[in-house]
Amino acid sequence: MVAVVFPGQGSQYVGMGRDFYESYPSAREVFEQASDRIKVDMAHLCFSSTDEELRLTENTQPAILTVSYAIYKAIREMLPEVSFFAGHSLGEYTACVASGIMDFSDAVFAVRNRGRFMQEAVPVGMGAMAAVIGLPFDKVEEVCRSVEGVVEPANYNSPEQVVIAGEKAAVEAAVSILKEKGAKRAVMLNVSAPFHCSLMKPAAEKLKPVLEELDFSDAEVPVVSNVTASSITSGAEERRLLVEQVTSPVRWYQSVLFMKENGVDTFVEVGPSRVLSGLIRKTDRKLKVLNVEKPSDLKKLEGIKE
């Protein structure tokens, strides 16, 4: 069984998606749709902007969604039957589009607003995130609870890696304690806001009415939710969970295990970079994992044709 997964923020780079844009009319059409809906020249943003411009959250989110879906649309006829779609944080929106829950144009509009709301939720410099490697989840959770101020698990990425988020001083204090407790690494991340923690509540409150105005259909193929790490087919339920997702940890590791336990043995990462491929391999080396971000990657798909 095959699952298709889509990356989230941090996978972006200038030039992503250009090969597909130039070679596939269906991919170019996706870029044009995005540009029309949010009045941003998406081709310029993805291919010709600066790293700084592309790293702005309200730009990053629609850009990664556009590139990932453009590639998926170009290759979907080459894929065998897909049993689940999933995505990391922002990538869950791409999964919703691929599964038929959301219209692509609506998803681009939603994530443009989501990015802006997340950036506005916490003043720059007040929040922080850190990656913790080599400690069990329960130890990380215990340290977060022991620190004064807001610091919470934000991403359960692999058996080895948890990302924490919250107030800058609290995250720094937690990092110091986690190193003492034996973490192999605990490093502050260069991010613009503390995503997926309770400090994002203002963003969730602003996102809710935006999503309520958009159409959500039931899925043609189940989507695995970041919040529950289980499959969703109800459009109404997915709309609710996408609001909850803003303040909840991304249960990526648990989502991969859920798909594996439900028969998935092959994961295809579609979109820029290979972040999820690396995390899935760290979760279970026996799983077949491949990524498609350039047309030259298409030959990888031949091995999984049914």
C-alpha cells in the first residue's frame, strides 16, 4: 500500500518547482491559479525571490503548497492507487487538496491567511522553537512541564526528534535542562514564530472564520490528521481539526506509525526537499521511501507501479 505525503514549512528554497513549471502545463496551471487567488506572482516568488522573502511565513506557506500540488498534479497518473494522504503541518492542506476535501484555490487562500495570522500571533523575538534529539518523548514532556512559562512539544518528528515551542526564555531554560538530562542535541531553531503551541491561540481564532467560509467536501482518499494521527474522511471534521492543528503538536511520528499499522509499506514524498523522507526512514528503516521534487525523480516511481 502507498501513502503520499507532503512537506511543511522549512522545505522551501528559491527555484523549487521550476522544472515542473517549465515542463508540465498542468503544473503551470496550478501556479497561475494560486497567483490569481492571492494576487501574488507565484512563479516569481518561488523562482526569483530572495531567501528572506520566501522565508516570510505568509509567503512560505502558499509557495510550498503550490509547488507540492503542482508536482502532484503532474505525476498523479503515474502513481499506483493511494491509500492515505498526509502532510506535515502546512502539508496537511496539500493532502486535503489531493484527497478532494478542499479546492486548491481555497487552500492557497487559507494558508496565505494562516501564515499571516501565525506571524502576528506572537511579537517577533518573544517566541522560540528548539529541536531536541535523543531523549524519549515522556522525558521531554516532563521537562516542559517543569519549566516556568510556556514551553510545549510542537512536533513529534521521529523516535529521536521532538521540537519544542513557546516563550523564548522558557524554551531556552528547557534546552539547558534537556542537555543536562542527556539529550544528544538540543538546539534553538531559526524560526520566525513559536508554531504549534498554545501561544498560537490568536492565530487559531482568526483562522476559524476563514475556514468556515470555504467549502469542505468528504475525502475521496483518507487524510491522516496531524492532531489525531488517525485517518479522516469527513470534510467537516477536517475543517475543525485544521483550526485545532494551529495550537496542537504535529504528531508526525505517530501518523507514520498509524499508516504503517494500516498496511502502508511505501511512502512517496511529493514537494520540495526531502525532510519527511528522512524522518520516515528514522521511524522504520524497512519502509520504502522515495521523494519526487524534480522530473528526474519520476523514474523512482516505476518500481512501485502495481
